[in-house]
Amino acid sequence: MKTVIIFLGTLLFILNVSAQTPVLIDTLNEAQKKNLQDEYIKRRENFLSYLNIQASKKEIKQVKTIFSDEYDGMIKGIGKNEMFDNSPLNQYLDSILAGIKEKNPDIPEIKMLVSRKFEPNALNIGEGTIILNNYLLSDLDNEDELTFVICHEIAHQYKNHVLNSISDFVKKDNSDEMKSKVRELKRQKYNNKSEAENLLKDITYNNSKESRIRETEADSLGYIFYSHLGLNKQQPVKALENLKNSDNEKDSLNVEDYAKLFSAPELHFNAKWFDMGDYSMYHYKESTKFNTDSLRTHPNIEERISALTKAFPQILDDNEPKIPVTISAEFKKWHDNAIYQNVYNEYAAKHYGNSLYEALKLYNRKPTGFLKKMIGQNFQELYEAQKAYRLNRYVSQVDVYKYTQSFNLFCTFINNLRLDDLKSFADYFSKQ
């Protein structure tokens, strides 16, 4: 993702807005990026040396290739400000990690990074790094849930699940297809991080019996780590239930909403912008967000909840002492901030259509100066794209099988706008 607004020498910028003041993670400065990249170059060197001892000689080359490409992608991502280790949010997460470590001194050393990725997910990459997507914070209800998610990822590291998964995969599937995937990674000149990460996910979180066992193990061991903290016993299940529901789109827009949003006389609202044609015979995907795949990386949530409550029946025991749920001021700040950060992250990633859609949904319910500004900036980018005949890079076409009715309506709206409409919207929403 490329950062568009850069404030040299700063990590944060604060926008003064009505009713809501998000504190947005913007960019590492060049020295901070270089330091973090240098750290991961060194971590790669150390981990690949470790693999020489741990992995079978027969498969070592392919295993090292997979991890090496993941490191390359991370190092490039750091350079593009896609992930950070030096922000107030990182400091908050590190404080949770320190609390877990204090009560569980045997857990391995963990490095936590925050990612801008538009997925409610956290990921252990197998060498001691946990990447937590900012998006996840908006789908969790309290600090206890967040603590369990971190404990779950620590458990993956404790059990060495990622390395074992990749080693087993290479051993069992040392096939032409696997070799072709690895060779293709080496040829990637663009989007290397995405391809390497997707392969890592496919191997680690596929729907195999071994993968389900590892996820259940991480839940159980994570719960043990969590239980040492004296927190509410029910919240790990609540966290899993929230992950199960995280693909559900919680808000939507209809034609009446757009009529309200674009009611100013100078915007010349036109109902024909929303003429989708006859899709009445089709069944929209009413429950799935327009571009999320987070649950594909953590499948079988119902089975995991069942296994966890069976292993630890005290979770559902009403006679257990009632421990208050932890909702700290820091958690609330970052939870409330996450939805605004998501809008900015998608803009910074040049996903202008997605950023605009999220901003419009939020602005429709609770207008703020920040959201108005983001709507204006996104419309300006779409105006420039339309002038260059590149609008389809940023706005999808209608797909009744893939997207919700609300998102398809948004796509119809944008694709039906004339160039001067886009400019009018950009100018109107950019006004202070």
C-alpha cells in the first residue's frame, strides 16, 4: 500500500473534526522504516540459519524459499508503510503482550507489528512475529477478547505450528505443482508480499484435518495462557463468535440514503444513477462484506468453539465467579478509532472505491469533518481516474454472486456518474 499523505518526521496526525477526532497512524519516517527493515533483514538471516537445523535436508530448499519470500514481502511492506512497530497502538498492544508474558514466563519471545490490511485478522508468520491488522480492533468488543486473540497467536508460535505446517506440506506435496508455486514466487516482480502471504496462509490454514487440529490446539493452549491472567472466562468464546460474524456487513446504503447524502442543490441528485437493470432473478450475497477473506484463514469457528468449551467446561459454568470484562480507556480509544483508520488505510492503499464506500456508510449515520474530507479526496481520485479512463481499477463492476446488494448499488452509482458529477462531488465534500 502506498501512503498518499505524508507528514515528514511524524508518526501520527490528528484531524480536528466534529463529534469524532480519530488519531490516525500515518507513516513511519525514513529512519524508522530503515531500522525496522534492517531488523527484519537480520531476523530473516537468523531464521533461515535456524531452518538449516530444524527442517529436513530433502525439503529445506523449498521451506526456506517460502519463508524467504514472506520476509521479502514484509520488508517491502514496511517500506510502503503497510506495517509498523512504533506507534501508540503498538505500545498498547505491547503492554498487553507484556502482561501475558508476566503470567506465562515460558512463552517464546514475540514481536508484534500492526498492519493496515483491510481484514479483521491476526497472523503468526512462524518465526516469532505476530501481525495484527488494525481492522480487527473494530470487530472485537473488549480488551479480554483482544488478549485471547494474541494468546491464540502466541500458542501457534509456542507449538511451532507454522513451520510444522509448511514442512509437512512440502514433505507430503513435494510435487510439480508445489515446485511450480515456489518458482512462480521467485519470478514475482510485483505484489510479492501478497503472493507470498497467500501461499503461507494456504499452507497453514487450509481445511485439512491437520490444520483443524492445529487451530484447536492454539485455541486450547491460548486459553490456558489467557486463564493465567484472571480475566473473564467467557470472552475467548465471544472473540471467536465475533470472528465468525466478522464477514457480515454491519451497515448498508440504499437509494434513499444516497438521496439524503447528495441532497445539496448543486449536486443535482439523479435517480438514474442507481439504475442497476433487472437483477431481480438473482440472489445477492446479503451477508458477506465486499472484499473480506479473513474467515478463510480461520475456518471452522463453530467446531473450534465446541472443542474449546468441551475442553474447558468452566467457560459455560454459571457457578463460576463473575469476573468483570475489561474495557480499558485505551482499548475503547483504539476500537472506536479503527473504523476511521480503515477508511484512511484503504485510501492510502489507493483503494479509492472501497474507502469511499466505507466513508459514505459512516457519514450517513454520523457525519464528521474527517469523513467529509475523505469522501472529497476519494471522489477527487476517482475523478482523476475517470479522466484517464482508469476508473475500473478502483471501482468494481456489479457482481450479484460476489457482493452484497448495498455494495453493488454503490458500484452502479459510481459507474453511472459523469465526469462533471465526480468533480462536483469532489469539490462539494472537500469544502471546509
